[in-house]
Amino acid sequence: AVKICEETGCYYIKIKSSDLGGQWYREGVSNIGALFRAAERQSRLHGNQPVFIIIDEADGVLGTRRPELSTGQAQETNQFLTELETCGKRGVFVIATSNDPREIDPAALRTGRLGDLVVYVPLPDEMTKNAILKMGLSKLPCDNNIDTNDIIKLTANFSSSDVSEIARKSGVYAMSIMISNLENKGVNDIVPITDEIVRKCTAEITPSL
């Protein structure tokens, strides 16, 4: 979502749904209104260019209106729906992300609101995971014999962040060996990440999904 804004040169405001909540009744409603007014001001300041609001975990502020919801939560959803109805005419556009779109109020997913374009982002395929792992390892001292193609076969149900964690965890593991060598042997040589280290760290990660 951020890359869309960067590549189009548009100003954006990125928030999580929790940023809009309030401690007091109707405070969340006021925060939502203030967010859209701020985006409108940015649009005017940038020569009426489109301004994007990127809201992560959108189900938290656009949750399905059910009887068990508090009055405040229902009011927040209503306020957001009202803003979505007319924000495009004011130069403000919304990109909403959610790991559980079933929890988003159906009214928000109508065309003219968020339903104009819905994109499903699946788990990464092996080629993508391989690229992510190579990118993460490229920033670290590594042995030349790491077989990332074979290691990726061990990553069923890994998300992109899980694959990134393999590289981070491998770096930490190699660093711990280096520290141990320094403390016990007085040796201060860099310990490169090996194929064995990467496989060990991969096996220790539980898939997020």
C-alpha cells in the first residue's frame, strides 16, 4: 500500500485502527473525523493532489455492527462509513488492509466505498520466498554454499515475515557463536552464516499461518 503511494508520488497517512480509538465515548468518532480533515488539508497543500489514508487492521475500526458491540464502536463504524461515502470528491482515498476481511462491515465493502477494488494477497510462492531469503542474507556475512532453493522447501505455510525471520535469526545465531569464541578463546574472527545455521534456524520457526 505504501509503495503504491510512493510510486505515484502521492502523499499518504498511514495508521492502525488502534490509533483511532479513544478512552471516552465518541472520542474515536472525533478522531476519525479529524483524520479525514487532516487528509483534506494535505490535499489542498499539495495542489489538490490525491491523498491516501492507509489503514492497517481495518476490521478494528470498520467492524461488523452487531448487537453485542458497544455504542461507541458502532458509532465509529458509522462515522467511517459516512466519510468513505464522500471522501473521493474531497481528494482523499482509502487503502484498507485486514487479515480477516470477514470481520469488516458489509456496508464498507460496497462499491463506492472499499468495494471498488479488493485484492487478495496470498502466501508467497517458493520463488518469492527464495528472493526474500536471499535479500535478507545479502546484508549479512554468509558462506557461499547456502542452498536457499533447498531450504525454501522447508517453509510450507511461511509468510513473508516468517521467511525474513530466518535471515534475522541466522544472523543472531552466528553472532552468538562469535561472542562465545571471543569470551572462551579470545578469538575475534567474524563467523559467517552457513547452510547448516540457516537450516537450524528455519526448523526453529513456527509458521505464523
